[in-house]
Amino acid sequence: MRLTAANVLPEDHHSGTLIGRVWVDGSCPGPRTCVLHEDGLFDLSYIAPTLSDLFDLRDAAPYAKYHDSPWLCSLDDALDRRLLLAPCDLQAIKASGVTFADSVIERIIEERAVGDPAAAGELREALASELGGMITELKPGSPEANRAKRLLTEKGLWSQYLEVAIGPDAEVFTKAQPLSAVGCGAEIGLHPESRWNNSEPEIVLVVSSRGDIVGATLGNDLTMRDIEGRSALLLSRAKDSNASCAIGPFVRLFDDEFGLDDVREAPVHLEIEGGDGFRVAGTNFMRKISRDPADLVRAMIGREHQYPDGLMLFLGTMFIPTEDRNGPGSGFTHERGDIVRISSPRLGTLYNVVTTSDLAPPWTFGARALASSLAARGLLRGSLKENR
């Protein structure tokens, strides 16, 4: 899978302010915060040593885009050498669950199938008939949703997943640890015990420590359906293992040309291509989300919960592949070597190759390593507070 600038950039190419991180070797190896211009990636480290710093600046987009910064490398070179990192660092990495009606039904299937993919087909047909039309148009927490809850409970159809789908409170969980997400072109890791799993194509919001939504990117919330299906208390095992979270290729900062309303209307495409010739594709339409992205952020950060380094928030998925891959009734699951493309016209394309978490490169560069790298470069200093 050879990546080039042409197949990862948004359709309007360099019109937006595209922010990332790139690994630089040499006498002081480590990640550099960077901005993309037409002639390559430019170092923002002396403006903002971390992306957590950068995303906390007021008016970060023009500040980053028009600042005179040192050239690092071409985007093609960074992609070819797999140097492009996830465009986040110290932020908490959080995810919203069951934010689309279609994904609600799939979560209930997992629950009732107790992680057995062979039982999913029959359940899917029955539950889609019972629930599909009833929950699609409901506003979570509304009187209509409460009436639907009573009716579904009487019919024996209530579920913990319906509680967070149409109830008053959103599901938000920790997807991965700060600095653990992989970037565009990297391998993404399945838990080696999993036999029923899939990629989840999502938009990821970038939220400052103040709670301001400052940009967006793409993410793969890789999930192990059989593990979560056995028990919702196994969510962290199903969601958070080595290389199980991919984010990228770049954060597009909000400006006059791109903002939260564009996110609300964005399509998010998923394409999976296997070495066995299997191919599946589908699309999320963000306008079908049941909870507004701003409401999900408000559920995350405020007087009752702070994130001093900011956060990355996955917004959830409506498209979950269900096509039989290994015979009738088998459903979809990943195989090693699958190529996964997640794309949206204004955000570009996130590419990853599926492996297992024990075979993916181990995660070794954490907060201590980042602090050491910044110290070696003389960058452990106060942030630009006058711009905050």
C-alpha cells in the first residue's frame, strides 16, 4: 500500500489549515508538531511543542498557517517512510457510543448473541423489524423517547444500549491512552483472541482544555464485537489494546471555510479490501446522528469534569459491516492484511493495515519519552499564554 499526498489529502487540498505530527530522526529524534503547506510539512514545535498547546491557542488556524516555520520534509516522503503520526499527543482520547440508530441495533445484536456471530443474522432481521422504525427519529431524553422506553420494556426489548441511545445520558468512554493512537499508514491491531470484529469509521472532534471545539479529523474505533458482546463490562478489553485506535491523517482546524456545521453534514466512507479478494464499503451520514456533536462535547467537559490537556472525541458510527465473509451466516470480521480506508471529502483519507495487537509495533513512546525529547531540544518551557 503506497501512500502519496494525492490519496490522503482532502478534496480541496491545501485550502484548509491541516495540522499534524511527524517523526523526525537525527541527533534529537522525536515527534514534531507541524502544519502542511503545498511544499511540505513545516515545524511548529517552537510555536507549540505539543498539539495540546497548539489547540489551546486562540485563533490557532491563521497563527499556524501563516507563521514562518522551518521546513521538515515533503508529505510524500513522510507517507512513504511511515513517519506521519496521529495528530494528537497529550489529549485524552474519548469515544461516544450508540449515537446512530443503525449502530444501536447492532449493539443489541452483540448483547443478545453473547458474542456469537453465527447468531447475529436471525437476530438482525427480527430486531430491525421491531426497533428500526421506532427509534430512528427519537430525540434522546425527550418525552417521546421516554414513552418508547416504557413500550419497549413492556415488550421485553429494553437494553442497556437503548438506555444510552435514546435515554437522557450519552455513552462516552475512554478509547485509548494519550500518545497511544497510531497514524495514517500504520498497522492497526485486533485483539488476538477476537474472532468477530470490525473497523468503525468516525469523525473525531478536537476539543481544547476550555471545552472549545477547534477542529476535526478522522478515526478508526476498532472494536472486538465478540468480546464486548459477552459483557459490556469488557468494553475496555474490546476497545483498547495496542494499536487499536487510529487517528488522522491531519486535524483540520476550524476557520471561515470549515466548521462544526460542515462536520454535521459530512459523509464518512469506509472501504475494506482484503488479500482474499473480499471487499466491503459503506457510508456514515453525520446528519443522521441522534445527539448533536456539541451536545456530546458538553456531556464530556464542563464544571463537573475537566481535561487540562484537551481531548479527542470520536462521534460514533452508523455503518457496521455485516456481509458474510467466510460462508453463510458468518457475518463480517477482519483478517490480517486488510486495507482499511476511512475518508471524508473535507478531511482526507485515513489508511491503515490490519494486524493483531501482539504483532503490531509495541507502544513505547509515552509521556516520559515526550518530555525527554522536548527537554533535549530546549522546548520544556511555558506555553504562549498571551494567545490562550
